[in-house]
Amino acid sequence: MTHPTSWSPVAHWYNTLVDEKGSYFHEHVVIPKTLTLLDLKDMSSLLDVGCGQGVLARAIPKTVQYTGIDVSGSLIAEARKRDHNPNHRYSVADATTDLQVSNSMFSHAVFLLSLQNMEKPDNALMHVANALKPGGTLVVVLNHPCFRIPRQSSWGIDEKNKMQYRKMNRYLSPLKIPITMHPGQEKSPVTWSYHYPLSDYTKWLHKNNFVIQLIEEWTSDKESVGRAARMENRSRSEFPLFLAIKANVIASE
């Protein structure tokens, strides 16, 4: 079964970009820090929501019972091609409507840079809450919603003070934002990103019986060289690329 989502036309490109270990930031920042927050044990069970082509599955302990779901049948097909671990399984499913998994199955769940691609993230969080065992751990990793809003945020240079700053056009308003995958290419495929302020995410977590344990903000580990290096490195260390939330679900009364 293949679902024709906005990611289907770019599945091959995305699979090549991510490859086995992920893009640069997957490999150097996002996956190592996500694994630390998840703190998976040998007998843990993990639900990877919006798993793409399964890049996280290849980094977890081999004994973890892993289920990856994604609305894109093309990406799930790529994941299955790459993953031969008998403890792993993949399904095509839309997390905002039906996970197609039994209730209270998992000790852990994760949205690895996927929740921002879902038009109704509150629905996805509700379904994941039902799929976690009481006390189960959820980790949500986002492109930072305060500083990285597609088409609404950019870098600027303060020449007088020799500083690079972050310019924000909008923040509190929910936004549906088209992402042109290959700028400059005629008839480039378009995917969609959905922006919500941080307060919305905390509200949805609370509504679905999650208790936030930790919020982390992750910066880039890259370093510039040349005349503007000091300015660029300073701004890179001040404005995080990613936001991570760790929460536990509690039994509903």
C-alpha cells in the first residue's frame, strides 16, 4: 500500500540525503542527543512516529522492539529495504488519524523532526499517548519553533556592532508553509511544514496526560572560518537549531 503524500515525490531524494546514518545534523547532533533522552534499555519497545526511511532504527540497540510508522508508503518501502533486523517492523499509517497499533504497547515513543510535518499534531500526540504504557517516555524533536520558521525567519547582519542576528517576521500565528525542495528548479516538488508556537505544544502535551520532564535546545556544532568566523560562531552558539521535549505519560483518571 502506498499513500501519495507530499513526501512521496521526494522519497528517493530524501533517502539519498539521509542514507544510512542521516544527514550531517542527524549524525552529529539530533540522533546522539535523542538517544540520550530516550535512554533505551535492551528490552525497551519504541514507536517511531514519522520514521521516514528508518534512520533512527539503525542507531538504536539491536534488541529494542522497534515499530516505525509513516504516512508515506514510498519512505516505508525504503525503510524496509534497508532494515533486516527481526525486531523491527514498519507500517504505513497516518499518526493524526490512526496509528494502527494496539493500545499501551510501547515503553517509548519519538517524533524525530516529524511532528512539524503533521497538520494536526495534537491528534498525533493523543494517539501516541494511547499507545504508550503508563509512565512511558515520549521525546519530541523539532526544528526550533522560536527561531527556525520557514519563510518567516532569516539571518541579518548588524554592521555597526559586527553581530549576526536572527530576524523573525511572525511567531504566534499557526502557519501552513510550503517548502520548495529544489529551489530554482522548474516544477520542483513541494512539501509542507506546519508552524505552531511552543505554548501550543505544551498545551497539547498537558491535554493528553503528558508531564514534561525536560526541554533541551540544541545548537549546531559546525564552526566557521574566515573574516566573519567570530560573528557567525557566536550567533550559531546563541540561536539553537533544534528543540527537544522529553515527557512521560500518566494514566488518565
